[in-house]
Amino acid sequence: MATLKLLEEVYKMPLDDQVIKAAFGMNGAGRYGGQCGLIEGMLMFLGIWSSLQGMSYGQTQELCCSFAEKFEETFGSLLCSRLRPEAEISAKDPDHACEELKIRAILMDMDFLDNIEAQIGTGDM
């Protein structure tokens, strides 16, 4: 959810309350250790953002796939349990347990979006 809230603010793209509520179950599938909420938040944001850019369903899928590959190459996995194997996966797991990872991932998210915006601006997209 941190990804969605930060990108919402940075890109001045208000998200509906239902989108934020839909994100409650993220963070490793409710702390189960599944797909990391950092990737899930960005994928949700990309879906909304790309639609506002006029991209098709297929273009959005390609964009999300490209981002997932970049995330996995950069961080080694898409799974919370692999990104933070030492973290306790429970409701009492502190939100700041992956603070450094969050910062690096969100900076990568913004770089990815900025590069896509630049490609759109030059007509390369």
C-alpha cells in the first residue's frame, strides 16, 4: 500500500478509496509470504496510470511484464518470503521491516514511470 500512496502523491493521480482498500490484502498475500506488496502496488498503479495514458490492455500487460522482469532482476525475486527470508511473516511483523527495500523499490518505480513517460513524449511507445 505504501507504493500506491506514494505514487498517488508524486504523480498527482488520486486513487479511489476502493483501490486503497483492495490493497489491504497485499504485502505478501496478507503476510503469507507470497508476491511482495511492493510489486503488487506498482502493478496496480501501472494499470491505472497506463489507462490514463491511453494505453491498450495489451500495452498495459507488456508494461507490467517488463516491470516485473526488471524488479526480479534488480531484487532477485517477486516473493516476499525470498526478499525478506529473515522477517517473521505474521500480523505483528513491523511495517518498517523492509524499509530499505521499500525505498529502493519506489525509487525504481519512479524511474520506470519517468522512462515510460519520456518514451511516450518522443513517440517511441
